[in-house]
Amino acid sequence: GGDGGGGGGGGGGGYPSGSHGMMDDYGGGSRGGYIQGRSFQVEARASEAPPRQTGPQFGLGSGGGGGGGGGGGGHYRGAGAGAVDGMDGGRATGRQYEPEFGHMEAAVVSSVVEDLSAATKALVKLTKLPNGKPAEGDAYTQDLLTKMFGMLNTDHPFWPKDLAEIAFAMGKLQLTDPLVNDILVRVGSMAKYRAEQFSPNDVAGIVWGFASYSMRNEAMMSVIAAEVVNKISRFQQRELSNTAWAFAKCGLWNEQLVSAIAGECLAKIRTFSVQSISHISWALAQWGTRKEELMNAIAQETIAKANDFFPSPLAMTAWSFASLQFNDRKLMSAISERACDTLSDFKSQDLAHLAWAFANLRISDSHLFNKMAVEVQRNIKEASPPELANIAWAFAKNNVTHEDLMCAIAQESAAQISQFKAAEIAMLTWAFAVSGLRNKHLMAEIGSQVFKTIHKFSAPQLSHIAWAFGALSLRHSDFLNILAAHVGGGVSSFKAQGLSNIAWAFAMVTFRDEVLLRKIAPCITQNVSELRPLALARCAWAYRVLAIPNPELMMAIGDESLRKVAEFPSKALVKLCDALFVSPMANDGSSLRTALDERLAEIAAYFRRTWPPSEPFPQVDGKEYETQMQEFGMSECGIVGTPLLLERLDIELPGAKFMQKCITKAWEKDEETKPQSEHNPEEYTAAHVNVTLGTEPLEAWVVHYNRNSNSPGGEKEADEPTYLQVCALPTRQGRHESAFGAIEEIAKRIFELGGANSVAPGAAEVCPEATGSVQMVTTVVPCITSIGAWWQFKILFPNVTFEFAEQVGTIGY
């Protein structure tokens, strides 16, 4: 053949870091579990003659080259290995495979070897043994390999097809003999000079064999890539999908190659089997290549052939589309429906792929996830570490609460913890932290494993694991101590975000390492612009709680927060203002307080609209009220924000005389109402009531202690009507909080002064006849629904003065 063109241009980058996958600092997503592939050149075929070619000769051609590119990499273990089944039993041209021959022994196979073609035929027959391969250490297989290696290095004649079939057979057999590697190296070297003589089936066979054996021969693959481009119109569906799979498995990407394969797949997509659909989808995902037209065609073909899919290709197709963030709802609905019908046939790996796909696409499918949970539990002993980690991650990411499943995963993961890779441990801890499941046994095993193998973990993984322990408020001393030493010895390897995570985790479990926290502060300060709003708030809070004064860090956080204030979630802004309240700053913090006050104005306006003065007292739907409270994005206003909200509701501070009484009074109720085990004696609300209704006076101290919603009688009380509207919010307990309990009791006792004319709960009316004052103090920051109850009290009793002060003993996050 004539000389072809030269190689093409250089390649681009690999798959970019995305916003989906395992985790970010607080449960978002970054593309976890991926490795970058390498770009490569589609080279012109070698023009010099190879040594010792004495078999059937064919004229050498040369092909043009193509440009380089950037490539994908692999998902967790098992996503690529074994993803493609074998090639067709026969070849389109040239010699055909021998028919299957059942239980022929390797001894017979070895005895008939006379030349390379015969040796190749014998090797292929080994793939058809009952177990798919001969026994390890089989003497006759060893003899065959030895003869074959010798022939490849002498002047034995051979057909180019022999090379393809040798590679294909090695990929199928997965032999561990060192000679296999030597044979494939020689096959790859020889294939470069015979590539133009390969048929499409040969091309698919040789690249599939090398990829399946995890041998990356880039020199050979680049020459064969040119043959793929030149002969692409002759490739059939299985040859297309297996060739694509092989290049993707090796992490090799080239725009000319990929475009040629994608174009031919699009033209022939109707002929694709379900296995080929799965393979080409997987290859596109590994390349990180969104060929929109092809992806749409694959989706349509998958929907049309959904009932033909069996578990592995179904799950892998879903995984591939999710990896590319290609969310075709009709496709995923069809996959879900088919999966639900066949879940009992799914292996653990298939379940992991399927769960990961739906979670990564943020598709909530409770029916599918509940059925998957049953199957995972049924086969939990078969699940490997990456499968356990990915399934746990998927359920947590999709906000599917299934405690039985997570407990089963925890138990099995603890038993296999020594087999988990670093990334899988990070993934697993994140899942349990986000789910809020404090499985102490599992977390203890994780802490011990990290303690023993901390050198295997990257800086981001360690910061994520620390974050998980902090989020669960679990203290593992060995882990914390080794982590502190490890971070202290390599601060420069950690980003500001990771150091912020670690500081926050330490604060959550009250682990105070002043030396380390002072050491990492300059690094955080220098790179504070890298911190997102939530990280800024948590970092400031951590240094405040652990009492590590660092004015430079706090100033940097304050200044950076001002630049990003519009991005702050309301809860984070509350905590930031509280943390900076006692810290010296370059500015007085007024701008941050102003931003917080603007958000609190919305809450005040809602209370005033819902319960306006001088009108009949409205009864508000409890569910609607709870929904509105949650939309404000905060459960409390903090020590800085609470006075701001009270000011907007015209609730003033009590006088010094009342506060002195509260300080000097030995606070407790009558003996029979002292705090019991379900109460916290340090968290209470006290009020002095001096009210008159008609001729009936009420002067008393009312004291309530915080209690848990699961304390005795809590469920019963939750169904009882109240005079004042209240609801539970995240981390707060609504009617069980002391601030609400006190004001509710006061309202009840005032109404009871009316005797026979008293008002029943749930039917309160404005009572202007009541006069007097209520002065209240609390040791905890009140939740916004308690403040809402105070506003309702003011409307119900417009002639009763209500004053409030807080005396917070601790700051919680």
C-alpha cells in the first residue's frame, strides 16, 4: 500500500472535575471515584519491515493519524473489568474457529502443536473448557505457552489473525503465568506491522484481549486506532462496542477515533444488542464524552429493548448515563421499571451501579430504592467494600432513610473494614454522617483503621472523614490524635477547606489541640477566599468554641464573608455573626449584622401579617405554619439575631431589678416538679407573671425546663391543642422547649382566671381585659417558633406588657 498521512494534533485534557459523585465538604458532590485517563496519538503505521516475517506475506499499508485528546478513567473496582463478553465464535473472513470440543484435555491440545497457527488454535480451545480455563499451574498449559513464546521469537510462519486470536484468548483465560505477559508484549510488537491486514473482528479481538488482561500497549493501540478510523464502515455492532470498550478500559481517548466510532454506532444503533448498548454507553462514560445525538439514540433504543435487558447491562447503562449527567427521565423510568421486575437476579455490583446512577442524577424513586434495600440485605454477605460504600452513599445522597439497610451495611462493612480502600472509607463515613446514623461500632472500626493506615489516605479524604466524625459528634481519641499529628506534619498538603473541616470536627467533639489549631490558622487565613460560606461560618465557630483566639483569622473570615454574604444560607449567617460577636475584627461587624437583620425582617413581617393587631385572633393551619417556618432556613436567630428580631416585634428588655431577682433566686420549682432525667437542669425559662383579669389577680413565677420530644408523655402532648401556634424545626423541639412551654402555661393560667368563661385551647380569642406584665428570661437561645408564640401572646393580651431577656450559657452549633 501507499504511504499515508502523518499524525494529527495534540490532545486535550481529561474529564473535568464535576459537581456530582461522592462528596464535597458538607455533602454536596464532586466526581468521586474517577481517575484521569491519558490522551494518545493515532500514529501512522510503521513502515519498516518487522524482523523474521516468513509466513504468508501481505503488502503493508500505512494509515493517516489523528489528533490526541483527554480521557476518562474508571469507576470503582469492577466497573470495567469483565464488562464485555467474548467475541463472536467465528470470524468474518479467513480461518474459522474450531467448533467447541467439550472436555478435551490440555495434554491433547499441547500434543498437536506444530506451528503458531496450531498453537493459537489450541489456545483458543482452552477458552472452551468446562470451567472456561485450565487449572492453575497446569503442566500442559505451561508447555503450550512455552512453545508459543518460542515460536513468536523465531521464524515460524503466522497469519495476522493469529495475533488477534492469541490476545483475545489471553484476555478470556486470565492466566497468571508470567509467560503470558511476555507473549502479549511480543504480540503487541508484531501487531504494529500487520495492523492493516486485520479485519474489524481481528481489531476488536486484539484490543479487547489487551484491555481485558489490563495490559496497556499504547504504541500498538495508536496504530490500530488508525485502522479503526480507516475501516470503521466495515465494523458491526459488537465490533464497534468491544473496540470502544477496550480503548476506554485502557484510558485512551482520541477525538478522531471517538468521533469515528460514535458516528458509526449512531448509524447502526438499531442493530445493537443490549450488551453492545451497555458497552458503548460505558465507553462514552469512561471517555467523559457526551455525544448528544448518540446518547439520545442509545436512550431510545434502550427504552425500545428494555424487556431484553438483563441486570448487568441494565445497571451499567444507567451508571453510564449518570456518569455523564445525561438525565433522560423516560430512559431512567424504563430502567427502573425493568429493574423492579428483575431485582432478584441482580448481583451486589449491579445493585451498586443502579443505586449510584439514580442518586447521582438526583432521581427520587422510593419504590425502586425500597426494593433494592431488600435485595441488598438479602445478599449482604456477597457485597464487596466498593459496593457497600457506593450503596450507602447512594441511599444517603438520595435522602432515602432505610435504617435496616444501613445497619446491615454497617455490620458487614465493620467485618470487612481492613479490605476497604481509602476512598471507600471516606465515602462510607460520609454516607452515615449525612444519614445521621451514629453506628458507634462501625465508626470505631473506621477510626481504628484510619489510625493504622493513615499514610494511605489523601488530605481531602482525611478531612472528609474528620467531618463525618464531627457531624455525628463521635469522638475517637486514637483517630483524632493521629490525625492531629499527621496534619501538623504536613499542613501544606491540605487546602483551606480541608483544614476548616478538621477544625470544625475537633470543635464538634471538643478535641482541643491548641498547637495544631494555631499552626493551621495562617494557612486558612492566607487562602480564606477558597472557603465557601458554610465553611467560613463553621471555621469561625470552631475557633470560638475551642477558645483559640486568632484575630487575624477572624478578620479574614469577616472580610471574606462580607464579600460572599449574599451566598450565605441563613443558618450559617446566624452562626457566623455569633462566632464573630466576641472576636476583634477589622470592622465592627455591622455590615454582617445588617445583612442578618434584613433576613429577620421577613420573619417579623410574616408574624405581623399572620397575627395582626386589633383583629379577631386567627387559627393557623399547623402544616402550613411549619412549612413557612422551614422556608426561612433557620431554626433560631442566635445571640446576635434574637435581639434584632425582638426589636422588630417591639419586645423590650426587662429592667435590672427583674434580672437581679433571677440571679439571686435559687432556681427551681416546687419539689415535685424539679427537673427529672428527661430534663436539662441548665436549660430553662423563667417568667414572673403579674396579671389581673377582671377582679382576679395572678402573680407567680413560671419555670420550664427543656425536655426531649421522646420523653414520657411527649407523643400524647403533641396531639393536644394549644393556645399558641408552634412547630418543631430541625434541631429544635417546638412545644417541648422551655421558652414555649412557659408562655403557653402563662396564657392558659390567664384564660383560666375567667372561670366559667375561660377559653379552651385551640379557640383562643383576643382578651383586652387582662392587664399587667410578664417578664421572662431564658438560658438558651429561643427558636423562631417560640418567638412567634410570644408575638401571638402580645396579640391575645394587648394590655399585658411582655418583656424578654436571654442569658445564654453556651453557644451550640
